Amino acid sequence: MKSAGKHMRLSGTNLERAGDHNQRVTLHAIRVNAPITRTELVGITGLTAPAIANITKRLLTDKLILEAGQRRGGRGQPATRLVINPDAWFSIGVNVDRDHITMVVLDFEGRVRERQSAEVNFALPADVEQFFRKSAGKLLAKVGVDRCRLAGVGVALPDDMPRAATLPHQPASYGVWASTDLAALLGGILAVPVFVENDAAAATMGEMQFGLGKKYQTFFYILITAALGGSLVIEGNHFRGASGRSGELGLLRGRDVGGNESQIQNIVSLSALYGRLAAQGIHISVPHELAGLDAKGRAVIDSWVEAAVNTLIDPLVAINCLVNPEAVLIGGRLPACIVDQLASRLNQRLAAFATSVPAIAPVSRAALSDDAPAVGAAILPFSHRLLPTRTALMKTAAR
């Protein structure tokens, strides 16, 4: 018998919430499938033709969508196609990591209109505030964005940034991040809502909206940055886990080249690769320089790739057995050619397990660029204001 205090909480909805949810679903369907007709929207959303007619009329009135010509070829009047109005809303996405700060301005269609990045090792909160205060207004002015069309700011950074990984040359002062409220720090600068998210989760959300998430409904995302992160999508929903910390791939244990046990993010990360290169007298300041190294540098990269594959094999076999994803996607700041090399070697090694586990998902490079966490962060204000969420039909506990 269940105890009286441990009942599962269920919640109904009302017509106002259902209407808002239906509008969000329709708008998202147009984003993903544009150009699209109203008839096609009926098939995709499951809503009735009159409901779609009313919703699209509101969306057109609010200038969230546009009519983009007519589709011919059938009987009767040609059907009008609908597209997202890219200038309806804009948002800013910021990615803060141990080796850089990146900011993008995203339009409502998902295109990066402007970006700015600074390679800063172990930026402190004051550095981030200064970068944001100096750059945000300039980027918005370049795009020509009126502040009233700014939906908000999203910020992506690693969870427990000063504590989850002790990277080489990490200063003692970096611990200030443990007591920093980024939303409060940046919230007053543009006077818009600020949303904060884990960097791997944000990159995954970006991939769901604008990348291979349109193809795969269940996948595991690996984010290779200064450290190593992971995130899980199940049946089209980002899965957070009981305490919001699912997918923490980098905190698993592995063994380095010397046989010493370590967190695997100390083996599979840009920091680890830079360390290997530095030991050979090769110093890298930005990730894209990795693609232009000579034979000596390439040999170091090849060695690191093999070490990374050896370290990731067991976790990926476990992920395949426990989650059964359709794909494993690799994103982050590594040049595309190195990600492709890593994915190819992982696929080769994982093939040996094909007869001993139920299924092996292919490993491939994520579709978005190295700005994926910033792009994903920029989606957060859109999601809050306009796009469907799993909780869209739930009543809030307090108003």
C-alpha cells in the first residue's frame, strides 16, 4: 500500500493551457518542416483543420510565420506554404568554458547572425560579465535587432565547473564559480530573462532542433571541449535523470597511457590533447590549429585518438546495452577531420561487439559546428516563450 505522502503527482490542464500548447506545437512543426502547408500541418500535429486554420491565423497576425508562395500540382486552389519569420524574435547564446567564451546572436529560424569569441583560459565571472557587457550590444547593433525583439539570453557552461575537473594550470581563484549566479550577474545588462544550462545539454538541444535530432529520436551526445561531457535524448526528449546529472560521461573512470586510473575527461579532452602536444614541444592556442599540424603533430593526434578510443570503448558498449540509442553523436571544438577520425576508429572497434550485445549504434560527427553549446543556449529563451516543452500542459505549483 502506498503511503499517503508519496502519491505520484498528476495534473490536468485547462483550455487556455491546451491552446497555448497547440500553438507551440504548430509553430515548432513549421520550424522543423518549412515550407509546409496547412494540410500537412494537420497530418503532422494531429489537430483538426479548423484548429490549424485558427492557430496559423494567429501566428500570421503576430508575424511569427510568413506565407511563402503556393504549392501547385494538385486539384483546386494551390495550397499556401508557411515558413518561420526569421526576424520575429532573436536571442543571445553564450558558452563559457575553461578555455573560451563564445557569444552568438540567433534569429528565430535558427541561423547565427553574428558571433564573437575570445580564447580565455579559466575566465572568471568578472571576465564573463565584462565580455558580455562589451560585446552584446555591439552584436545586436550589427544585426540591427531592436531590444524589444530579444527573447532573452541563454548561457551554457559545464556543471560544477570549478569542481568537476581539475585541469592543468587551473587557478585556485577558479573556485569562485561555485558561488556565482550567472543569471543574476548578466540579467541586468540587457534587462531580459537569462537562462542557464549545462553545456552538453545545451549542445544536445541545439542538435535536436537544427541537427541530426531531426533524424534520430534517441541518441547519446558526446561533447569534447576542454573537458568531456555527455547528454542523452530519449524518444525526442532530453533526459536529465533524477537529479539533473545524467550523461556525465567525463566523470567515469579510465586508465591513462601509464596505467593510472583517472577520470576519462583527463584522457579524452582538448586539455589532454594539448598536453600531449606540449610534451612534444607543440603549443596550440586555438582548436582549429590542430587541423594544420605537420607530420610530427599529426602523429601525436593519431596517438591521442587511439588512447581516446581505448578509453571510450567500454562506456560506449555500456551505453549501447543500457540505453539502446539510434546513434552516438560527437560534437565540440575539435576540427571536423579529427572528429571523423575518432568516430571511424570507434565504429571499427565497436564492430567487434556486434555479436555479443543486442545492438551497436553508429558513431558520427554531430551536425552543428563548434558553436553548438552557444547555439543550444540561444534556443532556451525561444523554448521558454514559444516552443513546446514536456511540461507545457502541466499546472504550475505557484504563480
